[in-house]
Amino acid sequence: MSLLEELVERPGYKRMGFNMLIIASFVGEFDLVEELLEDGMDPKETDINGRSAIWWAKRGWAPDDEIVSFPFFHSLSYSSF
């Protein structure tokens, strides 16, 4: 099991509804984000508070210029932020 798969199974993350895409977006692993999207993860899925991977990416570890330049963010509306 990958670390990412392990993280989403931890009680705290599971309780909050965090999926692999949300976690990868938050930590700024955009190569992994791209891979997860290609594998079919839905970028509009949200945590229990209605926060998407985009919302988490904007508040995560990646610099803003990396986030804005990442193509995945251009395909969704800014209301997801």
C-alpha cells in the first residue's frame, strides 16, 4: 500500500472525507495530482465540509504561481476555490 493510500485510511483523514486527490493537492504533488486525474479521480469530489482538491491546493504547501499554472485548475470554475 502506498503512503497516500495509507493516509486516506487513517481515522482522522477518513472522518474528514479526505481522498488521495485532496491530499496530493494540499501538499503540492502536482505530478501525482495529474496521475490521479488520469486514473479517473473526480476533481469535484469534496471533503465533509464541501471543500474540493482545488480549495485545499490554494491553502496548501505549493507556491501560488505553481497552482495557477497547473492545467487542472483551469478546467474548473473559480467557485471551487
